[in-house]
Amino acid sequence: MTIGWHFDNTYSKLSNTFKENIKPTPVHDPELVILNEELASTLNLDFSKTDKKKLAEIFSGNSIPEETNTIAQAYAGHQFGHFTMLGDGRAVLLGEHLVNNDNRFDIQFKGSGRTSFSRGGDGRAALGPMLREYIISEAMHSLNIPTTRSLAVVKTGEKVVRENLLHGAILTRVASSHLRVGTFQYIAATQNIKNLNTLVDYTINRHYPEIKASNSKALDLLNLVMEKQCQLVINWMRVGFIHGVMNTDNMAISGETIDYGPCAFMDHYDPKTVFSSIDKFGRYSFSNQPPITKWNLARLAECLIPLIHKNEDTAVKIATETIDNFQNIYETKWLNMMRDKLGLFGENQNDLKLINELLNWMEINKADYTNTFCYLMNINTGDNKYKNLNFINWVKKWENRILINKGSKEKSISLMRKNNPIVIPRNHKVEEALDAANNNNLELINKLLVILKKPFNNQDNIMNYQSPSDNKDYQTFCGT
Ligand code: AMP
Ligand code: MG
């Protein structure tokens, strides 16, 4: 009976500054809640001959595969703007699993017990937030957005103390790595240039081998990470995703979405939308996500200063110029992304105006972000806002723009269908599924996962999954 693990651990071989060697803390009575068989198969893993009891042992960390070298990773972070030394306080990296010998994936348990980075925390996680991460990360993957993935969730058989007593749980997270902006901040804070060079080389080997031979590695790395994170936030803006806690420790160097805490999707279009209960000043609101990405990249740039140029003033000048490019890169990408959402081929000098007119109309009329684009693609979502005269006039302008350059509605709609989801994880549907799962009923979560797997397809009987939430004061919590 072989599952097919193929561990080849590189991060655990770095010096102890980077990590702590530690095992997951065994749990009392683990029980498998969900296993992502499709993801398992893309990882060349076969759990079909493993019984449920053994699966629970594996995904709780009670039984650890051979060739693992479990660690908690060190990192720092600006949390809501304040610098803190952090690290995996409730996660353990099982190891790096190789697929077809060259695709490397971190396999990490989240909720696996205390580490030396736990500070005051219990090292544990509750079932609701771990299933929430499972649902949303898998939905993001199906929306063609780079993200960490979720392989399994187990209940630990132990209670965790939050405001109430909750079921304890562990999520198995799969990521192209867990290197964060905060990893660089941690090493930079120790002021050890040798370690900083090690981290840069490690990152380049793992994610950006194309610049291995460069003689300006640190600067090239900064530019590549900026490109990736910029593209990521563009994708979030495309589907109305609000991450909710874009602290520098939650920004992956790979450009994957990581750390699904208080995230949620926007219903009606409002750039100021915030769901997280702790984001009192809207630092991580929908429209603040691009400038925050830039702010976070500036923190990465600061870490790299000693490696960018031996003269500090020159290095700062180069880094500042680099980060200042963010705005241009973002605006160009955003305009093209919105053109795709509206099925606009080529460029027209009035495109920006046309797009902004639609967004303004949506904001004033509290029109649903997802469903408005569905309406334009002739998909009925049951929404009746679109008889409005201003909207009808806008549609005429849009239709005229489509016809420029021998365009046609069909061609446009086919482009739009690739970019605009028909269904997203609606907050009320996610909550409903989590409530049921907390009461041992997995039917709703399984149904939701099936629907979210094909967000761009027409599916029967999903109107219920397309309607925005009635709860206008919906709030999310960090789930720690
Ligand atoms: P997060 O808000 O999930 O990004 O976590 C921020 C930091 O708090 C990270 O260092 C986490 O490892 C740590 N943390 C979150 N929850 C817990 C917990 N229950 N026990 C220990 N550390 C935690
Ligand atoms: Mg985090």
C-alpha cells in the first residue's frame, strides 16, 4: 500500500535561524472530515486504499510519513502596519513533496499545535475557519487565481476555546512555498547578510530560476515578485475578492493567495467594502488592495537594500524607482482586465471612461458586482436592477464600442465568459454550509464545492447560489 509521497526537503536544511525543528502535537481522536481527491491525484497521491481511520491519523499529524523533516518556519510581518516577529505559531511544515521530480509543493498542517512562535496562542484551529479556507481556496483555484490549495481537513476530537467551545481541526495546506514578504523581513531584522543572501538564492532557485545567473539578483527578484503580486491583486479585483488581512506575513513571494482568514467576496459594488471585524479603518478594503500591495512590496524592497547596491543611497534610489513603477504596471493591467470583463477587444481612448461610468452606476445603484457582468453576458440571475434608464443608456454605448474593429457581441461574450464568474462563494451560502458542517452534516458543503468547481459554466438550479446575501452587515473574523 503506497500513497506516493515523494518528500525532498530543502527548507529544513537551512540554518536554525530560518525555522524550528518541531513535530505536530498528537491529537486525541482525529476524524477525517474532507479529503480533496482531485488535488491528491494531481499530486500523484493515492489514498484510495487507505481506510478512514488511517487517513485521520495521517492528516492530523499523529502518523507522520517517512522522509519528513517537520519544521515551523520563522517570519515577521507588518500587521495592520505594525512590525512584529512572528513565525508559524500553529502550523508545521511536513515537507516538500515532489510531483514528477520537478514540481515542488509544501505540505503544511495548520492547527497542529504550539511551536516556539506561538506567543500567547494555543497552536490550534477551529473547524469552521479551516473548512472556510478549504472552500474559498478551492473556489479561487477554479476561478483561475493563483492560490494555496486544501488537501484535507480533520477534526481533532479536542475542543478549542474561543468565544465558545469549538471543534478543533487541522487543515492540510498545499503551497508552491510558504515564503512570504515577512520571511525576508525576519531575516533582514537579524541583520545577517549571509542569511539574507541565502534566502535570496533559495527563493530564486525555487521560484525564479530564470534569474539565477543574473548579476543583479536582488533587484530582479523584487521586479519579478512585484509583477506576480500585481497580477494577483488584479485577479482579486476581477472577481470581487477581499483578502481582509493583507499583512506582509500573508503575502506570498510566489504570488499565490495565502491565508484565508476574514476574506470574503463583495456582493454589491462598493470600493470601500470591508468584511473583517478587526479592520476598523478599512486598511484592507476592496479598493485599498492595490496600494497595500505596493506598500507591502516597499517593505520587501527595504529588506533587499543591502543586496541591491553597496552604496546605500544608490540602493534606496534604485529600490524607490522600482516600487514607483507599481502604479503604472497596475493601471495598465487593470484596464486590460476590465476590458476583458466587458469583452472589449483592442484599445479605444474612451475605454477608461466607459468602464468608470459602469462602476459608478453600480456603486450608486448598489448593483451586484458579479451579477451585473452576468446580465451583460445574457445570463439571468434573477436581479431586476437593469431596467434603469441610465444603465440602458450605458449599455448602448458599450454595444457601440463592441462593434468597433469588426467586433461582434458573440466574440465579446465569449471573452467575457472566460473572465466573469457566474457563481462565486456567496457569504450566506458559505455560512450555511459551515453551520451544517459544525453539526456533522456535510451535504451542503459538498454541494457548494461541486458548484464552485465550475464557476464559468452554466449549471442547473443554482439561482440560489447566485443571489447576494440579505445580510448587509455581514462580518468575518480572523478565526484564530
Ligand atoms: P494570521 O492572522 O493567521 O496570519 O496569523 C498571524 C500570526 O499569529 C501567525 O504567526 C500565526 O502563526 C499566529 N497565530 C494565529 N493563530 C494562532 C493560534 N491559535 N496559536 C498560535 N499562534 C497563532
Ligand atoms: Mg498568516
